[in-house]
Amino acid sequence: MSARNTLTAIIKKNTDCSNATANSTFGDILAAIVKVTKKEGRLSLPGFGTFTVVKRAARKGFNPRTGLPITIKARKTMRFKAAVGLRDI
């Protein structure tokens, strides 16, 4: 069972709703995390962890098929740092 299915099943069980509603709720939660993190640059969920937006600089890389050098563009990415309680699992 995938992580999404497991979490959707937990939502369904705890809220006594349909599979479709639980799946939609889970999707809404993920969309909210992405939206807030994009807008604010950071989202902290106490007891769970912190999502942050990090800028990655452009860098040189190599094409693994040809071995030729390439330039990897600068971009933003999301990082997650687990709360202390999760690190001790």
C-alpha cells in the first residue's frame, strides 16, 4: 500500500467520510503545504517539521550518457527538516 493510500485510509477512518472525500482532503493538504511554502518561503508544522524553499545556484554537471559537460540551471527547491520528535524514531 502506498503512503498516499495509507494516509487517505487514516483520514477516512478518523473522519468517517468516503474514499473520494478522504483522497480530496489529502490532496488539499498537500496543495496547501506547497502554496504556503511558495508564498512564505517556509512552513513550520510543530511536532512534525519545517518545509523551506532553498535557492540552488547554477552549476556544471556531466551528461551521464555522453560524458560531455553541461550547465545545470539555477532553481528553487523545497527542503524538509524533521522535528526533534521525528528524528528519534
